[in-house]
Amino acid sequence: MDFNKQEENYKINNKFISDNDLRKEITILKKSELTWLNQVSNNVAKQAVKDACNAYKNFFNKLSKKPKFKSKKKSKLSFYNDCCKLKFKTNLVLIEKVGWIRCNESLLNQRFTNPRVSFDGKYWYLSVGIEQELEKQELTKEIIGTDLGIKDTAILSNGKKYKNINKKINIKKVKKKLRRLQRQVSRKYEKNKEGTRYQKTANIVKLEKKIRLLHRRLSNIRLNYNHQITTEIVKTKPSKIVIEDLNIKGMMKNRHLAKAIQEQCLYNLIQLLMYKCCMYGIELVKADRWFPSSKTCSKCGKVKKDLKLSDRVYRCEECGNEIDRDINAAINLANYKVS
């Protein structure tokens, strides 16, 4: 099924195709081209169409960006499951086509919505939405500026630094093991090449599983570290946190820094900080993208236009102030005022 129909139909007729009509089309295609969809619950395809239609409605109403077409190979393995089709017993929940998985006891006694099942390469997870009243937190008058970077993950205006976890020995060992396995699987592919096609053997499948589990391990270590950073920041209960509005997509275009930026998971860190600030009632401010936080002296306000990336210490020619470049940027963010 081609969701380009939504765009073509909207341009020609200025109308939107309802998800009911598209679901009928899927039912027909399941008998011919999309027979593999019969291997999963009917709700999976139904909810996928509904989600895609909602995404296009938001796009046409200029509430969000245009939805991207996802590859079956690169997409995260996840799907929707109806609440009525979930079966519970002590500490266990039965998911159709997946089986029994462990769950939290508190889930059994609460009303929940939007159950989603996901697979991370090793385990299946069930996530649900639960309504809960948040306790009002007593906040201090402190304003924290947070400078995100590559040398250190986060630098706060109070002088606190969170080191780059990718430089730690445990991460380096996993990455070394990953490179070794990737070279092994590459050699096996070349060895089993038949003309222009690559033959996948049982040994290649085993190696690819090991690679997938190592990627999962790296991802979990980084996610856990980002959770620790953001939780520690919000638990100081400042009245306001100021961060930079980073153009991460643009930064990734720099081939010298792309890998380091990708490993830092800065977008993920910002998203975690946003929802935790919302939970604690902390105001989160994104400074203007062109605000010269690194080039401005935090003492006198003089802007140093010729500051290079290699200059790790900020030296002000006006007032003689010498300070670490990243702490200087964090202090300027803490003093940032929304115009």
C-alpha cells in the first residue's frame, strides 16, 4: 500500500482518505501481495494505518513535519496490541503471537491505555500509558545553564561536569569486540559470495546475532548514563534549566565529528531532560541557536569572534578573565534572557 496516495489525493481533491478506506485496501492486499501480514494479529496493521493517517493529518494541518517512509530492515520492531487481547495472571501478561512476559504487579490493578509491544534484539517489552497525578515540587531559585558537548557530555554552570562515557574502558572493550565480529562476518560474506549475490550461512546468522546484542548493550549503557545525568540535574530542583538549541542533524554532516556526536546521543539526552522537567514542574528554556554562548565572556560580556574550537580555555582580552571554555558557555546560558 502506498501512502503517497494521501499526498496526491490531498493535492488534487483537497481531501483526506480515511483510515477505514485504507484498511479495506489492506484486507484485499493481504490475500495477494501482503500475505506475510497474516502471521501477526489483525490489530497490528489496523493500528499502523491509523497512526500513519494521524501523522498525515498533522502534516496537512501544519502541526508536524512530513512522515518518513520506514524500511522494514531498519525500523524498530514494535506494534500495537488491543487491551482486550492481553491476558494477565500473577506477574505475567500474555501477548498474542509473542507469549508470556513478566510484568509489574501494579499494572494489574490500574487502568491503562495504548499498549505497545517492542523488541530490543533480545527481550520483548510491553509499555502502556497510565494516568497519574504529579506531586508539586518545591523548587529553589537557582538557574542552571547546561552546555552539551563531545569532550564532556554535559557541563553545568555550577561547575559540575559529566564525562564522556564513550571514553571509559568498558565501552572501549565492547567496541573493540564489535569491530572484531564485524570483520569476521564481512570475511564470511566475501567467502560465500556467489556472483553478485551474498549467501547467508548459519555461521553468519550466529555472528550477526552477537553483533546485534553488542549494539544493544552499547545502546543500553548510553541510555542508562543519560538517565543518570538528567535525573541528577532535575533532583537539584532548580527553577529553570537553560540548554542550547542544537542543530544535531546539521552537526552530523561534519564527517570528522559525526561518529562522536552520534555516540553521545545528545538528542536522547535532551528528550529525557524535557519530560523530567515537565514532571518536576521545572521551566526548560532552549537558548536561541545563534546565541554566542562559547564566544561571550561570562564576566564582562565581550564577544570574542575569533574563538577556535581548539581553544579549550577562554581568555578575555577586555577584562583578563580566564575560564574553561565549556563552563564559560554554561554560565552564559544560565544568564540567558528570552527576548
